[in-house]
Amino acid sequence: MSNESIIGGGSAALAETAAAKATGEVILEVEGLKKYFPVTRGFIFTTQVGAVQAVDDVSFTIRKGETLGLVGESGCGKTTVGRTVVRLYEPTAGEVRFSGQSVYSIPDNNMLPLRRQMQMIFQDPYASLNPRMTVGDIIGESLDIHGLAGSAATRRERVHELLALVGLNREHANRFPHEFSGGQRQRVGIGRALAVEPSFIVCDEPISALDVSIQAQVVNLLEDLQDRFGLTYLFIAHDLSMVRHISDRVAVMYLGKIVEIAPSEELYERPLHPYTQALLSAIPIPDPDTEERRQRIILEGDVPSPINPPTGCRFRTRCRLAQPQCADIQPELQDRGSGHEVACVLV
């Protein structure tokens, strides 16, 4: 995308997005991704005694202009997937290809062009912004690093246009992050990600730290920007209602593995994995009669330790349908039709 397209218009980008979705052009391929964090003992002479299997053999694809929602309980590895995909974390194993190019084969000193294409919006809009810098410098720093700033006047005007794009005023450029509300700070984070004209953005729970009324505003902003500039999102969240609203497809994670992935409406109307069924049963329904009649699935026990996960199916220790074979067989994702994949031997 040109500088003019990301600031001044978007009809061409919108048409391009629709065409890309129709042809199913894959922009991101994740294959067998693993990220283990070592567990060590000792202070001076450290010894590794194990590893936290935060992400274990995760595979998925995202098409251009699409939003893939990634959901699951806290600690299941969602954020680690996002950070490893954009190479903020180095992987333990696996492959990530962006537009056909291997992300992990690029030397560190040659990552700048790819960084411009792949950006991230962080969960905490305050911790991710430098409190010593003004908003103008926070957004302008991205322009400086990637050589997009030009003259001081051009840089200042570009910052003002990006602020307007995310619903802020040009006067906000001279303020510091602590002078903003949570929703405004998240808008600054979105503006910073857009500054380098990316095509793919990892949204790492961008609404979880915001009030409910502000959450809807931020989600609507992300949808408008996607339509305008043909952006592709990996949308990480634990609010299942919001994920259904924004996502084209949804992947469900449990203890480092994807257990089900399907088109959004298909997943919510016909969940196949017992874990997905339990998650969806917890979504409040704004109808007292329907809420009273429906069956709530309560998961028993605690999530097992990712240092020593269960054998076979990792969900079997909390599954109401578990059978003896579930302890021996590690299920793989199998297509059940219409792009609906599930990892369960009982389905």
C-alpha cells in the first residue's frame, strides 16, 4: 500500500480485499509451531530441569483480508502464538511463512522489511507505550525507523493524519500516554501499528483491558480499518461474543494445542469438541427464558501444568466424555467438512 492509500482513501484496497478473500490467497502459514520455555534450577550454575510447553505443534493458515480469532482460557498459549508468529519470540520448532517467505530463515539484521509488513497491537495499552515519549514521538518513531518520515513537517503531518485515522485529534500529538484514557491509549497503539503500512496485524487481546462500551468502539475501528486498507488480522481474545462478531474463522486452543478450528458461524452453531462446547455454554444469552432452559457445561478440575501435560488428549482430565483410549491417542485435527477441523477421537 502507498502512503496515500493508508491515509487518504481505501476503495481500491477494499476491492482488493474482497477479491483476495474470494480467491482464498493465503498470506500466513503456520506449520508445526512449538515454543517451549526452559525451567531452570540454580542461580550461578543453572541446570534445566524441564520446559513449559506453551505452544506445542500448532498449525493454521490465514487468508489475505481475513480475521482469524484465537480463543481459549488464560495460559493456553494464545499470546505466545502471536508473539512467536511475528518473531518477538524465537520458536523451538516449526515454520511460519508470510507471503511464501520463511520468517525464521531471515537473519536478524534483515528483518526490517518484514517488520513493516507484520505489526502487533498489545494487550496493555499503557505498558506498551513509552511514558517518557509524547504520542507524536511514539507514532513518529516507527516512521523514523523505517525511513518513512521525510522532513520534519512531513513527519508531523503524517502523525496528525494517523491520529485522525484512529479517532484522535492533532492536539493529542503533544500529550503523554498518562494523559489519556485506556481506550485512547489503545487507539494510539493502533495508530503506531498502522504507521508503517502493514498488511498483517496480530491483535493480542486489544480490548480486554477496556470498558465494555469502549470495547465495541475499538472493535468497530479495527473492522473499519480492515475494510479500508485490506488488513489481515490474527485476533487473540477470550471474549467469545466479540470474537464471533469480528472473526471470519475461529481457532480454539487448550494447553498449547489447537483443538478445533472452523468458520465462525459454523463453530458457534455446531461446536464439536467437548472443550469448545463448554466454552460456548458459558456465554451469557440476553434472554432469561432461553438462559434458564439451556444446559451449562461445567468443567471440573484445574488446567494441568504445561510442564508435564497429560498423555494422549490434553483435555481428557477435565472431559466429561473421556474414554480409556483418550489417554493413549494424541488426536490430530481432522476435517469434518466445510473447513471444520476438530482434534477428538470421540467425534
